Amino acid sequence: MQWLKQSTAASVMLGPAVDNSDGYTPETGLTIAASDCRLSKNGGVFAAKNDATAASTAEFGWYNVEFDATDTGTVGRLLLAASATGALPMWREFMVVPSNTYDSLVAGTDNLDAEVATMAASSITASAFDAGAVDAAAIATGAIGADAIAASAIGTSELATSAADAIADEVWDEVLSSGAHTTLFSAGKRLQNAVLRGGTAISGCPAAIEFPGPWSATDGIYEQNIVSIVDGTGAGQTRLIIEYDGTNKLAYVDRPWHVEPDATSEIELLPYSAEIMADHGLAQAGAAGTITLDAGASATNDIYIGSVVFIATGTGAGQVRLITDYDGSSKVATISDNWTTNPDSTSAYKLFPVGRVVVDSFKDDSITAGAVAAAGANKIADHTIRRTFENACDSSDGDAKAFRSLLGAIGKQVNKVAVSGGTLTVYEDDDSTSLGTQTVSTTPGADPITTLDTD
């Protein structure tokens, strides 16, 4: 049985035509019109072939019959029958097959499409595949699910590099949506925790950004987290959230934007845990030497003394001052020196725990002459000269009192001295306590000095 390609013109042979009287003599001059060539398609009713060409004589009683695409349009058995005056009836059977079947099995110009419905268990193992035989391009999307591959069927050597790359790309492109990848300590869960939320901003202003509507309405919930603009207007900027207004979805940031975000800004909310600040927020008010911190600031008096307050945004932005006093009840922090521009309720501040330094002592020889400025040296000299004898005498600092010292010399100049016999006594400023004595040598006939007493 000859195979014909579906819906394709073909030229076939019909015969042999033999004489109807003796049954063996070839009939070569018969007239066989197109309408005399009758076709039954896959068991259907006979009808004249569609091609209008009459059958033509070949040789030895064989005739050439032409089919067009309509004649071969039905897959299955095709029966051709014909009769002519003076000859016995003739017929021939064909099999019309799909083009892929014909091209692969007859013409040899294609590969046969085959769909395996069932397969014996374990009939295909990892060793049955050449390295790189099955890559990403060879497999239809979704063709292989998790339950279609036997355990250990595909090892490292059986997986082409391009296939591995495609799998890796799909993993990295997986959307970490809420409610997915929730297994504790899994890579997906940890990656999901790295980005708290994502979306498109509603709007922005110099030191704030409005979050999308579905985000939290709880005041303060996003404070001390990081907002990063990853695409759109202002992309590449990152800011710390220091105040969050949940009602209006408005996040105040720690410093002004270089480029204000808008409704095209794609944002991510990132967790942040570094404790680099003692406090932050929006000031309630300010004066020349004070700033009233946020209502949530500490209620403990003096807790922020020694910290530095930095005005990040709003009125007075850029100023830095040292806190010298703090009232936990009123939240008023006293600063040094006074502000150049007083802060107000638009001023966003940060407190950094710089701390105070109390020096109880210096290392020996740590203060050299060069380290003391002239004005400082003069001040020390002035205090030395003006210091009262009483304070210097009563002080416990320095060496013990000695008559042979600057103190003794000054006492002899200004305090009471008395001569008795051959001894001169110098008194302290109470005129009764002896500071020191000297032996007096006299000259006969001279007028003696018996007393020197400072009024």
C-alpha cells in the first residue's frame, strides 16, 4: 500500500488494465476521464476525484492518475477505482498520512513527532542522557513539575550549564510576596525579612515621603527603619525614618532629599538596628539656648547631658550643639552655645551620645610650657600675685610650709616681725603664730629696731 502525504498533490499509477474477454491482454489505448476515477476517502461514499486531469497511458496497461490537495485531504485509507469499455475494472488502495509522518518515514526530511503515554518504571535513568542533551531551550515552559522527576535522576553532570543558569535566574527572579517563603530560617524567609515592604510612593517633599495606601496606619511603626528609593524619581537615595505619621502615611526622614521623590518613585522599606543615636524626633519648640524635644523623649532629668543635638532638617538645619542640662518633665534641653537660628516645631533633630569627660589628673610632665598660651600664663601669674597670704598658708596643696620659701619671704615683707634678744621672729597673718625665725647680730652703739608690724 502506497503512502500519500495529506493535502498534497500526487501522481499515482493505476493498472494494469486488461482485456475483458481474455483477462490478460494489456489495454493501452483506453479513454479514462477524470470523472471515471472514483475515490472513497477513509471508507466514505465514492465520488469523482477533484483534479480535472484525465488518466494518461503509461505502458503495459498502466495509467497515470493525478491527485490534487483536495483528493488527499482526508487522513486514512484512500480507494481509487476506475472502469473503461473493453477492460476489466481496476482499483488501487493508498494510505493518506499527516505531513510529519510522511516527511519523517517516507521523505526523510523531518523527525517523527512522538508522544509517550506510558513508560516502564525507571526506564530512563540519569546515565541515559548525554551531558547537555536536555537544556533549558529543549523543555517547554511548565513541562516538568516537581513530581515528574525521580529522586536523584538528574545529577550535576547531567545538567547543562545553560539549564543551571536558567534555574538560578528563576530562583533570583522569584517574587517574595507576603505569605510565601515562610519556613523559619530558610533562605527565602531571611531574604523576605531583609526587605520589610516595597511599593510605589504617593508623593514626596523636601524631608518626607508619603507611603502607599496599604502600608501601616500605626504611628511610629516604621521609625528607625530605612527607606530606599530603588527606581524612578530620586533613585539611589537612602534615608533613616525619624518620625512616622500613620494616619497620613507620611515618613519624616533624617535629612533632606537631594531629589524629591514623587509618584514614580519605587521604594523599599529596610530594617535598621544600629544604635548610633540616643534619640531623634521632631522638636516641639526652641529658644536661644534651648530646644524642646519630642514628647516621647526620656522623662529622666539630665539623662542627655553631654550628648550632642544635631538639627537635621527644618528650621535651623545643620546646627550642632552640646546639651548641658535636661529637664525630663518639660523635655527642655539646655545647649551651649546659643543657636544661630532657633529651632521650632519643623526641626527634625538627632541626639548622639557623645558623653562628658571629667579630668581628675594629668600625667606627669604632660603639660609643657608650650602647651600654655600666653594669656593662660598671665592669668596664672595674676592669681599667684593676688592670692592672699592666709589662703596660701592654709592650703594643703603643694609642699609643706617653710620659712625659706616664697611664702616665707612674702611673710617677712608684710607680716609682723619681732626682735627679742638675738632672735627675729616672723609671724603668720594672725600675728601670733610663728612662721620662722632668724638670728639677729647687733652693732654696739647703733639704735636697735625692736619691732616691725604691718598695720
